[in-house]
Amino acid sequence: MKYAWIEANRDSYSVTLMCQLLGVSRSGLHAARVRPASARAQTDAQLTEEIRRRQHKHRGRYGRRRMRRELSTALGRPVNEKRVGRLMREHDLQSRKCRRFRVVTTDSKHGHARWPQRAGARLHRHGAEPEVARGSDPRLRGGRLYVPTAEGWLRLALFLDLFSRKLEGVDE
């Protein structure tokens, strides 16, 4: 684009001045004159189609680094990583981050039987009660564990007596 503008305005302005202002080298301008204008566009189109195929194959998860390696091995020649990144950006082929798997453990709107809530309940104990001066409370503490099964997630709730350290209740 810059080289084409310089060529169009070469009669009006100095080539050296235009190259300095646009930040291109004179040798690059001369090289652009000799190479065909459509050669780069043609290879870019071929690379873009190859990137599309590879992105479809890998379900859009490859970024420019992995895509460059994939293209280099597929084409049998080195491909610049910045060029691959530019083409992916221009054609909206960037990698898509997949969302992390998140376990949804609570489904209150189901039609299944509900289990009673026992967290914080007092159970009948055999043996000595804890001393109040020690600060112990004869309550239960519970925890939930979700286990994946073939039929779905299974909730397992365990209740531990804080005084005797025994497993007092199990809720499935």
C-alpha cells in the first residue's frame, strides 16, 4: 500500500523523502517494483485456506504458534509466525478458548424425593458429653462429595461428630 502510494506520487515528491516519511526503505521500494503484486496476495490466500482447514480440524483451538508449526510441517517449508498471526487476525480465525468444565451441583427444581437436611442436627450419643469449659460443642459438621456416575452426579453427604470424631450420619 505504501509502495503503491510512493509510485503514484513519485513525480510530485522526492522518493527519498517519501520513503523516510512512510518508514520504508528505498531498497524495499525497488524490490516491490520487480516482484509481481499478486504473488504475495496469492500465497496469503493459499495460506488462509490452509489455516481455515486446520482450524476446522482442531475445532478452532490452535493459536498462531501451534498453527505455524502445523502449517510448516504440512507445507514442507517454513512459515513466519507473524504472518500466520496477521492472517488469522484479518480473517477472524483466532483460537477460541473453551470454557472450563464446571460441575453444577445444585438442582432444586427436580421432581425427585428430597432428603432431610441434617446439618447442625443433634444426634443421640452414647458415652460422655464434652466439657463446656473446653469450648467443644456436641454438634455435627458435614461435608458434601459429588461423585460422577454413569447415570449422572451422585451427592454424598457425610456428618462428623466433633466430640467423638465418629461418622454419625450419611446422606445419599
